[in-house]
Amino acid sequence: MKNITETDIQGQTESKTFEKVREFVAGLLQQGITPQEVAQSMTYTAVEMSLQLAENKLRVLPILMESMTQAAHAHETYNEQQGDDELALESCDLLNATIH
């Protein structure tokens, strides 16, 4: 029988939390709220909540950056699995544009 570690429990909890948040986001999108509005609201809420919870406010930015890095990695992995990892540059109107 496999021993269940604290890391296993944390991973399962994170997975359930991600699923609930994704369901919530899907509901917002179905209501006609734009992806940009959802992303901005979620980011604002994450920063606000982190600032309220963090004892050391300087730790908030690295925590948020770590989450963004994990999400970017997951997105790239998904794209590679789907075979859509190449960006069609010929379809871009603004090559060499700064994106922010």
C-alpha cells in the first residue's frame, strides 16, 4: 500500500481547486464576459488576496511570477501535444511589435 504524503494531498487539493476555478471561468465566459475581463479580474483578485495574506509583502511578486511561469509552461506543453507549437508569422500584422 502506498503511503500518502503531504505533497500528494497538496497536489490533489490544488487539482480540485484548479478544476473549480476553471468551471467558474467557463461559466463567466458563457455569460458573455470577455476573456480579457476575466483575466484582469482574476489577476487583480490574486494580487489583492496575496497582499492580504502575505506576512512579507515583498514575497507576493515572486509567488505570482511562479504561478505565471507554471501556467506558461503548461500552455506550451499543451500546444506541443496538440501540434500547434509553431506560430504562423505570416499571419501576424505587426512583426517585431512589443507586446505588453
